[in-house]
Amino acid sequence: MKFPWMAAAFTAALMVNTAARADDAHVAPVTEYVKSQVMTWINDPVIINAVKAQDAKNASISQADIDALDKKWRAEVEQSAKPTIDAVLSNDASKFLQDKKTAAKGVITEIFVMDDKGLNVAQSDATSDYWQGDEAKFQKSYGVGPDALFVDAAEKDESTQKFQAQASFTLKDETGKPIGAVTVGVSLDDL
């Protein structure tokens, strides 16, 4: 090659590009699983109605109120008494998600639904915080638009010791209007 530095630069770029593709190898199968399995049942009225009700209830909630609710939730995670967390985990929409997680036989590691502010509405398992609105899972799904689907990096889950990736997508009502978001943990070991 006429310019040896160019060959080195090309080789380095190729290695980075190959590594990026290897890191993203999980995106297509996770996307396919979510589209073919989760999106077939997530629009159940129990989920849609719960999100709509919370959207209406929190229509004028302030950021200070969101922060206070999130702080309360985080504190309960470390306590034996968990009235806020238990109220969410025991609602009908959460029970629906818990049943779907069980039926997935290990492929779904967790699933939770958020309102239009990024606050938890329903979940299969308790999350570490109440407000997801400041995280990529919400910002790259609900924050992008009605057809957004974001698959995050694959990582080893410390509690399950399995490799998983979270897929998040915008939840829409029957008219196609975005009303919230859904995050699904997908076990790459069981997919």
C-alpha cells in the first residue's frame, strides 16, 4: 500500500467495526422475540387501562413530586415494609405481567410498564427505582416516538447470573397515541 499509515488505520477501523457488530449480535434476535412474542399480548386492556389511568392521575405531577416518589421507592427497596412497591406489584396489570413472565419459561427475566412520565405502572418484579424517565430505556423508546424499539447492551445480570438485554418500546393506545413504555429483560442464555 502506498500509505502504510492508511493500512493501519483501515485495520483498526475494521477491528472496531467488527467488535461493534459482535457486541450487537443480540439485537436482531431480541428484537424478533419482542415483536413476535411480547407485542402480541402487551396491548391487553388490563395494561392499556392501567397506563391510561396513571397518565390521567399524574397529568400535572411536578418533577419535585416525581423525585419524592422515586426517593420513597428507593428507600423501600432496602426496607422490610414496602407499601408503595407492594401496591404496584399486587395490581392487576402486574399480576398479568407476572403470569406472562412465568409462561415465557425463563426467556423473560423481567418486564415493567411505565406511564408517559416514566413512572412504574406495573411490573413482574420490583425495580430498584420508581422513575425510569431519566434513563435510556424510557428516553430511547417513549422519547423517540410511537414506533420506537430500543435494545440495550447485553450484560450479565448479577441476580440471575445470566446474560440478558433489555428491550424497551413505546406503548400505544388503540388510536396509536403513545401513552407509556415497556421494558422487557430477555435472557440471551434462554432465547
